[in-house]
Amino acid sequence: MVFSGDGSGCGTLNMPQGDVTVSIGGAKALGGCGVGANPEELLLASVGARFVNAWAIFLKKLDVGYAEPSVSVDGVLGKDPAGGYKML
């Protein structure tokens, strides 16, 4: 993966597999441009994708019919007492 952007965290993330490009933008509430996915959303998306992908593989291996495995993931970005932010 290659990130190209500016000091506010806004830019693009290029992923070589599948030639995918994602617009990245830090949340406006944190001083970012607010355009594109923010890093916290990408973290939650990757956890959700990993979980549902593993689930789909096991459903297929066990021959369990399930048309569209899905998962909903959400989180909250909060202040870290040590400074900065953390996922709660």
C-alpha cells in the first residue's frame, strides 16, 4: 500500500491487489479535510471485512447455505487520557 497526501492526512491510498485507490481524509472534527474515508473508518472496515470473510469461508466449507453473510461494525473515537485519541 502507498499513501500519498498532505500534512492534514488527506490524500489517496493505493492498494496493489486489484489496483484499488481509496480517497483518504482525516475527520474534520480532528482537523482533517473530511473528504474520503478516515483512518478510523478504515480500521473498522478492515476488522469487519476480515470477520465476514472468515465466516463466509467456513459457511462454504461446512456447506451451510447462506446467501449473503454480513456484519455491522461501529466504534467511537474518544480522547486518550495520555493525549491524543483512541478507539473506544
